[in-house]
Amino acid sequence: MKPDYATALETKVDRALKQLPELSAPRTLWPRVQAELERQAARPWYRQPWATWPAPWRVISLTLLAALFAGMCWAGSLASHPSETNSLMQALYHGRASLGALWNVVQVLYETAGLLLKQLGPWFVPGCLLVLVLANAVCLGLGTLCVRVAFARTEIAGFERTL
Amino acid sequence: MTEAQQFETFVENYQNMVFSTAVRLLANPTEAEDVAQEVFLKAFQRFGELRDSPTAGGWLKTVATNLSLNHLSRYRSRWTFFSDLFARTDDADEPEIDFPSPENIDEDLARADTHMLVEQALSQLPSAQRVPLVLYHLEGLRYEEIAAKLKVSLGKVKTDIFRGREALRKKLQVKLAFQTP
């Protein structure tokens, strides 16, 4: 490629593109914006952006979220130390029978899952994951094909209408 | 004049610019209208600052560009992932534009036709060439800025822009005095 050619091409394309006038926006644009603004204004405060909530609600929600986060951190740390979890669950079991029953159910489910995996072999879970990935890929591929076929026509037709 | 009326005037003043920016990047008027709507909804949230700001136009253009690029990466990339495998590498089999004969029409009409043909040719370029070309020539971004915005290498941006110019020239060369420079 000659440098002169590239420069001349750049100049010509630049001139051609910069001479383009602005395209007219569709007449439906402002009514759409207006309708959306009205719809947003009609929403109750709790469905509006968090920054626009009344100050007390912002404080309360922030506090609740912080407490939830702290709770999750605490639960995570307990889960990483099974002995502590066990002792805690046992303590709860003595204190509250319903939680003890729940713990029993969890234990039975856990043991059943372990036995099932042992029977099905070590390749069962990776195999399932592989099938899931392949199924997703096939869906994506077919979807892409359909959309490309549909868009190939509507894009050109739509652009010609704008011009 | 109420705030709503002021905002309506504001939208009327800038809607063509915002829509043009979006449609040239997206090559799809319906998606461009969606983006333009989103731009003005964002503008409404900051209307207090933008109302009398001399940089309102620049702000709107930047937001329109960014939202269009987000739209392209968010909604298009998932569909083009597979279909790019079958993408044409040359445009030999693409239909040439049917150019009107300029001898029989007056100068204004010819100019309007030229603009229409350039717009049409631009919209037919693949996104990989059209987007950096528009960002460089129409939005005035530098190669480095385009590479950062599109998260691609500087070399790829330069190659895509050159290929885009070439493709545009090929599409227009028949009647627009756009012969090989």
C-alpha cells in the first residue's frame, strides 16, 4: 500500500462523511420520550431509582443491606469451619426441635446426593455440565441464524425508509 | 415557559444530532430511536445542568456514542458470535447500489442523492469497519481513543478503518467521482 494512496483515500472519505447533513429524527421520538417520562413519574417512590428515595428510606435500606451482607459473611465463615457449624447446629437442636428436624433433613439429602454420585461415577457431573454447555451453544447458534436472517432484511428496509 | 416545555424545545433542538449519531453507529433506525430515547431520558435527569450549558450538545453526543456502543456490544455480539463464522470476507457478491444518472437532475437533488448514497453505503459496511470509521471521521476520535473504547488493539483499529474506507470507496466509485485516489 502506498502511503500517498492511504492519505488521499482518508482525505476523500473524510470529506464525504463530514459533508453529510444530520438525519431527521423520527416524529415518534418526542412522544416516546414524553410517555416514558410520564410513566416514570407515575411510579411509586420505591420503584424509582434508589437515589431519588426519601432520605429515611435510603438510610433504612442501606442499614438492612449492610446487616444482610454482614450476616452472609458470618454464615460464610461458619460454613468454612464445619466443626463450628456442627456444634452450633447441635446447640440449636437442643434449643429448638424444629431446627433440629430441618438439620436432619439436610443431612439425609446430603448423604443421598453423595451416594447417588458414587453410584453414577465421577464423570456424571462433568458430563451433565458438558451437555448443558452444548445445548446452550446449539440454542445460541440457531437463535443467531434466525435473527441474522430476520435482521438482514429489516435493517436495510428500515434504513431506506429513514433516508 | 414550564420546565416540560423547555425540555421539549431542548429535545427538538438536539434530536436530529442524537439520532444521526446513533443511526450511523448502529445502522438500524429502530435501535437508534431506542438509544436516542435513552439519551434524552438521561438528559432529563440532568436537565438542570444541561439547560443553559454550552456543552450540552457535546454531552449528548458523547452519551449517544457510548450508549450506541454499549448497545452494539450488549445485544449484537451474542448474535454475531456464531454468524461471524459465516461472514463474507469480501463484498464481491454484495449488490452494487443503483446510482441515479446525475446528468438529468439539478445540482441540489444530485447532492441530496449523493448524501443518501453515502449514508446507504456506510450503513451496509460491517459493524467492525463502520463503527471505527464513524468514530474517527464523524466523532473526531483519535485511533488510540477508538481502540480504548472498542477494547481492541491499535493495529486492529487502523486496519479496520482502512478496510472501511476501501469498502466505502468501492461501493461509491461507480458514479460519485470517488475513483481510486
